Amino acid sequence: MLQEFNLTDMSPARILVQQKTISESSDLYVTCSTFRIKKQIMVYVYLCKDDRLYEKIQQKSDQYDTLFTIPSVGLNVSGNYSCVYSTNEYLPNQVAKRGDNRIQIQVIDISVAGPSTFEEGDNVTLRCTLSVPLLTLGECKFIQSYLTRNGIIVQVQPFNVMEMEATFTIEGAIFRDSGHYSCVVLPSKCIQEHQKILNGNNSGFVEVRGEGILTTTPSKVVSQQANANTLAVQQEQIQESQDLEAQDG
């Protein structure tokens, strides 16, 4: 039953997210936590955007974490998010309070521009660009970016945060270079301008759809903490190969 709004009835909760920067059309996952905050009672948890109610979910008495899923986000989802909770249910326009902490979420549009077809032997240039300035940790000048073909990383380049782009060149292209191309950026780690080292914990975060020759598709922004299990398997395979090579040697 909806109650008359009482500001003192609202209590702050903590907000947790895996990624603060995500690409347009991705799904945003936000957790509101009342762990060690609320008593063992049923409450309503409110996800707030810019200190106004965005969504609400009922949290059972034996639960302390509530997951909010915002599917296929648009650029208008960008904003400052926090969580509050109450034993009472309120209308959206009644909730106006900031939670225990606040996190800025940025939704960006990444595109890959280049020719749709090519002749064998051509040098093909693809540009990975952003539509809005990118928020990074530590105000990075350069971050890591990858060009992928059919979900496989084929090139690594520094992404210029100020110019909002990275350029990839496929030299002497051949038929097997045809495929679905996308760009991946990692806003959580600064690098030097000429650093092009591919580390094991910076790979494997691409999802590509569509068909065509040298087709460019919407790109992804990823967190270095994602797909930890997949990366662990990749690193084990690399180590096993190195051990076998050492034994053969």
C-alpha cells in the first residue's frame, strides 16, 4: 500500500556496479546492498538516478542484495546513481534522496568506421571513435583498445582519450581478413602512448553480431575484471604450451 512520503523514513543503502562505463545497447547491472544496514525485515529498495527514483524492487526479510537490470541502455541512462530503502512503498515522484554512496554511470556510443570491401593487397584503415568524451580512472590520456575480427583480437592500439579515437591499419589485406570487426576499449587502466603489449588479463570481452565482408559492428566497453574464469583458462593453456616447449627443448 502506498504511503504518504516521509523523508525520515528513507534509509541509505550502498550501490555496487561492475562497470561505470558501458556501451549503448548493452545491459546495465546495478546492485543495491543493505548488508549490515537493515534489520531482518522486508523493505522496498529504490534505485535513484540524479537523486530521483528510477526503479524499485521489494527486498525480502532474508535478503540484503537487490539486483537491478536495465536492458539495452540508451545514452539517456547516463547519470549519478545511488540506492535508498524504506519499509514503505512510495510513488516515483515522492522519492528524492541520495544513498550511502553515489556512482556515475556513463553510456557511450563507439563506432568503427572504414571501407565495407577491399582488394587483396590493399592497406585497410579502420577508425574506432566515440561520440562523447570518455570518463576514465585517473584522467588517462591513453587507454588500451583492441580491434577484433569475428570475436578474435587482431590488433592492439592506444586509444587517445582527448581525440576520442584509435586508428588500426590492416597492411596488405588478404581474403581471410574479411569478417565482422568491432572495437573494445578499457577505460579502467592508463597506458603510455606507444604501449602495445597484449596481456592475458586484457582479452576475451567481445560479442559481435551480423554478416558481411569487412563488416563493422557496434563495439563494447569492458571492465578488466570481467570474464575472469575465461581468462584463467586462457592463461593456463599458455602456461601449458610454454612448459611443453621447455620440455621439448
